[in-house]
Amino acid sequence: MTKINEEKVLARGLKGPGVLLLVKKRLAEEGEKPRYLRVIISSLDAVEELSDYLEKLGIKTERDRAGNDYHLIADLKDLKHFKDVD
């Protein structure tokens, strides 16, 4: 189910580091952020890596599966300024 004020990031076919870089790039962009960021991923390992990273930032996440894809939904409500923690 799509949430209100949600942006989708398609990361199908990317491995863990590629998914992480794609999301970091989106979070670092200037301007208003959506409330929710839905990342569509085809690798469970990439889901785990991204989920761990977002938890370090204090971002709550939900996971879902749709066919062969995994959906990781990040709640960006409390994200004021993005700072990479790697």
C-alpha cells in the first residue's frame, strides 16, 4: 500500500553497495524530503544492509515483499539533516 507523501526509489538488480549509494545520494539532495522513502530492492542482503544503515541514522523502517521484490519503507519524519555515518 502506498503511503501519503511517499517517494519510490527503484533499486532492482543492484547489490548492497549500489542500493546504499543510491539512497545516500537521495537523502543528501537539497530540498524537501518526502515523509516516506520506499526502496524497491531485489536482494535480501541489500535490504539487510540498508536497514542496518538507516537504523544507525535513527530512521524507522518497515519491510514488505511483493513478488520477487523487497520493499523497504523508511520513515523520514525525524530526519532533519542527512549526515553520512559510514
